[in-house]
Amino acid sequence: MKAVYVDYLDLLQPDERRDFYRLDLGEITSRLKSIAATYEIPIITATQLNREAYKKAKGSDIGAEMISESMQKLFIADFSAMMTRDMADKDDSKGVPEDWPVKLVLRVNKNRDGKTGEVPIYMDYPKSRFLTKQEFDEKYRAVVEI
């Protein structure tokens, strides 16, 4: 096994329930981290933003404080990143075929083993695949220049 993916962490339940859901999530994420260390595999989880994040104005920053339910997820994680659509790219996409990859911004908020910051990536939805900027440029920019 190379990795474990947990699609919706908030659906997991601990062995013993506590008074507060955030404490349950803390226990769950601690156990997942222990499993990752024991078996030397990454455990990758996805989580949704809270409702306030969807009410924010377009172009405003979305941060870790907007992660749904519990900051415990972030406290225990070794790596945390958020993906958002690059709104400038959306405005510049007139005349671009619909099936082209969409530019996203990957904001690395926490990285115990490396750098943090923003990285442009591209999502090729028809193929369910992420592309680096270099991969996107090699495959698609040449078409634009013709």
C-alpha cells in the first residue's frame, strides 16, 4: 500500500464519544497519524470549508480558519493546503475551449518538511488529473501561440 485516502474525515467516529465533536475529531486525526507513522504511509484527507467561506467576496483570501468543524485537523497534520480557483484566470478564459485545464492556486499553509506559499496548478477535469505549470505550458501554450 502506498497511501490511504479518506474522502470525508468528518464521517469517522471514535471508539468513545466525547461531549464536543472537535475532541472526537482530534482523537480520530491522532489515531490516523499514528497509523501513518506505524506503516510509514501518508494518510491524505479532504475536508470542506465552513459556510462562511462560501459567503466571502470573490477574490478575498480563504484561510485555515474556514475549515469546517475543527482546527484539530490542522494541528495534528504534517501538511495542509487549500485549493482555490484562480479568479484572474477565469476572467481571462474567454475564447478558451471548455475542456481545457482550469488554473487553480494551491496554497500550502503548513508543511513540516518544507516550504509554504502558493503554487499555480491546473486541473484537467475530463481526465481527473492535476498538471504542473510546466506540463500545462508544454501541452497547451503551444496551441495558443499558433
